[in-house]
Amino acid sequence: MFTAMTFQDNHLRLIDQRHLPHQEVWVQAEHLHQIAEAIENMTVRGAPAIATAAAFALVLDAQQAKAKAWADYAADFDRNCERLHATRPTAVNLANALRSVKALAAKFAPQQTMQVTVEKLLTFAKELEHADLTTCRAIGQHGAAAQQGQKLRVMTHCNTGSLATAGYGTALGVIRALHSEGRVEHVYVDETRPYLQGSRLTAFELQAEGIPYSIQTDSAAAYLMRYEHVDFVVVGADRIAANGDTANKVGTYSLAIVAKHHGVPFYVAAPLSTFDLKTPDGEAIPIEMRSPLEVTQHAGHAVAPYGADARNPSFDVTPAELIAGIITEHGVIRPPFTESIRKLFTKMKSES
Ligand code: MRU
């Protein structure tokens, strides 16, 4: 199973996902600005993975600081958090991780040496990575348990696997768990225009594990649901609002509409760190607009008239009413989501 990154003493190694599946290129990032750029240009991508990369970026910068006391470094730290926060606005895992790191620094820095605080940041980043892996496995187990049937045909969108997380994956984690039980007959993989996370990355992960799959263009999903049997759809998420509206890779919304029309249950698989209870509904989720060139060019070749304009929203929002269940590390929650999400978070708070 591939990992998106590995942290070593003074640098973060990232697999450059822009070159997959045919070239395995690793980049070595030694400075925070390199990691911020790697997140922006999608060398590393996927909501949990970018949160982890950002946490390690903060560690690297703090390790390199000349300041002897945190107070002399605090302004740089705040600027670093802002820089990382601005890289990709939709995935809330990043914002949640930055908030936790800031709280940690605020707690320890006043009484501790710079060195101890930096060690705390490192421990936090490593724990974030470790917890993500454990979380993904739990999502996989809950997602597999929620499905009836021995020979399942499942459709997915984008890449939610070990490349997008600390390993195993969310929606792809559900597929992995089902496969380990011998219950996957076929995976339908949306190619996921324009960045092709489906055909380049998800297909790559499925192929490496011998999970049977085929790729379809995003617009072929409706045809396949009509003429081939699909048991359920499972996708990941970048931000889930308090009412269950879910932002995920562009094309998810149309896939959910198509699934509803064909009576195919549509599931979202995501950790609690992807929920944003401060955002009441999908209308309030910021949607990242990326360069038109990602649409008008492919691998550096023009696929539209020179100078053509293009709209390139990187995400869309699937309304909660199209979602059959949200698979979390604590189980599957069902509609009505405003209530089930509130209940889950209240329970988690009372247990912590
Ligand atoms: O633009 P990307 O590739 O970062 O978008 C990724 C997705 O939309 C994933 O579905 C989401 O981040 C969940 S990854 C476990």
C-alpha cells in the first residue's frame, strides 16, 4: 500500500501525485514554503493528507527557527499557519489541524523551552498521521458492515485511498475492507475530470491490490447505473456541514443525483475531522476555483481552442437529502443528519 508522505528528521518526502500512475517521483521538502506549494499544486492532495503535510510543515519551520524563545517566533508561526490555511480552502481537515496545533502551541509555549514546544509539535504531527490510519481502518470496518450482500458492485469518485490519507483510505477504505472479506465483485471508478484522480490514482491503488475495477468517464455513470447493476456508491468528503451537506470533488453532486434517480444508495465516508459544525449548510462552504488551464489543457497539450475560457470549481456540494448514510470511524450515521450529527458529536464530547 502506497503512502503519500514520510517524515524524516529534517524533511518531508512526498510522492509527487501529478506523475502517477506511470512515474514514481519522490520530492524532498525541507521548508514550509515548499510544502505549501506542494499542497497548492497538488503534489500532495486529499483532505486528510494535506492536513498531515501542513502539520509536518509547521514542525520543519519551527525546527529551523533561530529564535531561542517561542515568544520571538510566535509571529512567524501565526504567519505560517495563515500561509498553509490559504493553500486549499475547501478541505476543513487542514483548518481543523491548524487550529489544534495553534491550541497546542498556546498551551505549551509559555512554560516550555522552544525545543520542548517543537517536540510537542512533532509529536502532534506524528499522532495526527497515526490517528488518521486507525480512523480509516475503522471507517472501512463500519462501511463494510453496513453493506448486505456477498458480491457487491460499487461506484466511487475521485481518490480517497492511501494516497489521500495516512494510509488505507476513507471511501477506498470501505472498498478495501469489503475486498478483504471477498465481497467486491466490481468497482466502477469515475475518471474524475479534470485532474483524473480516479483514473490515475484510484485505478492505480485498486490495480496494485488486485481489486477488480473499470474506469468510466464521469458522464457515463448514469448509463452504467441503468444498464449494469451498481449496489451502492461511496465517496469521500472535504467538508461536511452541520446539516450533512457534503463538499467533495466536483462531479460528486451529479453522481448523487444520478444515484438517487436509479435508487442506488449513496454513501459518504469521512472521519470526524471532516465535519464542520460551525458551517450550517453547504451554501456556506467555500469552494476552491482552480486554474482554467486544468480544463483546457491535458498534460501540457491544449484540448480546447487557444484562449478558451473555462470554469473550474474543484469541489461541489451534495445536498444531505441525496445521502443515505455517512460512514465515520464511530459508525454510520443516517438522516436526518442535523440530528444524527449533533448526537454523535455530543456523545464524543461526553466521552472525552
Ligand atoms: O482535489 P483533491 O484531489 O484534494 O480532492 C480530493 C477529494 O475530493 C477527496 O474525495 C477528499 O479529499 C477525501 S480524501 C480521503
